[in-house]
Amino acid sequence: SQQGEEDPQALSIQEGENATMNCSYKTSINNLQWYRQNSGRGLVHLILIRSNEREKHSGRLRVTLDTSKKSSSLLITASRAADTASYFCATDENSNYQLIWGAGTKLIIKP
Amino acid sequence: DAGITQSPRYKITETGRQVTLMCHQTWSHSYMFWYRQDLGHGLRLIYYSAAADITDKGEVPDGYVVSRSKTENFPLTLESATRSQTSVYFCASRPTGGLVSPLHFGNGTRLTVT
């Protein structure tokens, strides 16, 4: 069963603008992760945020988590062409072995 | 630093044939996973393995078989391929059982069943 759901499904912005993607989930979690997938490649881990954290930064990435709304957002600031990719959130759904994945947001950065 | 390697990258096979997808990792990670990725479904777990000779079913295991005789290898076999198994298959690994450890993915195998 899919828990994480990303929104929007697709996003097209100009280079230099900020991109925001959202992820919602249904049950309680211990942590939430964001991954990036470039076309034709495997997924790459970007950042993990635990359920007791509200915000986390990594370079141009900012992730927030609102457990009361069961949602997370990924903000990419000052976007670059190289940020063109699909972005996925994944949660643990209180499982000790399995991540539950959303369908992803496809981000296109226009030069 | 090869990391995690999948082969072949592309495979076309006919309905009813057996096909094996290979996965090899150089990190000695304990956990390995097989996912399939289909449009609109995100990633779905097929099988996973906690260590050599320990495997277990994921969300969509029907029609697939796995083995793990060595820590570094985790092949996925489709015993009798069906068109519904046309997909992109990803192998992944992580060092521990804890879900705070990030997954490391291979570049995938695109399988087409005709």
C-alpha cells in the first residue's frame, strides 16, 4: 500500500526560482525521507527528517515536517537545471524494514 | 567505488520465459531489496533480504523468486514472465535494519515482456 503522496505530480519552473514539493501520509511515522531520481537512474537519498523534528536543512534543500497534518514539504532554493528530476518521499509507517513510497513529483527546471 | 550494480540494464523477453535480474553490491550491506517501479505507483517492494540465506516477501512477491547465497549478490528471478511484469526493477541495499539508514540504489533494469 502506498502511504506517501506527493503534490504536485509535476512542476515546471524557471532556473533560479524556488521549488516546493509536498508529501502527505496517512498514519504515524518515525521518520520521513526524500529521494531524487534522475531520468534513467536509481534513486539517491537526499535527506531524512525524524518525527520529533520540524525542519531540516541540507545545502539548498529545506525539509519541514508537520506531524499534526501528516505532511512534509521539500523546498529547493535557487533551482538549477541539474535539479531536474523526480522527487519521492518515503515513510516507515511504523515498520522496521519497509519504506512506503509516494508516486513522486516530476520537477523540470527551465533554463 | 562500484557500489551497487544491476545487470542487464535492458532486457526484452517473451511471455512464459524465465529471466533473472542480477544485483551485486560492494559495501557488504546486510539488507538488500528488490523494487519495481511503474508509472503512478511509485516503488513497490517485491522481496527483501536481511542477510545471506534470509529472505522475505514484500508487497508484490507473486511470480518472483529470490535467493541470497552470498552477502553481495541478490538475484531476482521471474519464473514465467508475464506482460504485467513489464517494469523497471531496482535493487537497493542498506547497512543495517534501521530505517534511518538511507537506501542505496542501483541504476535499474528495464524489463519488457512481449
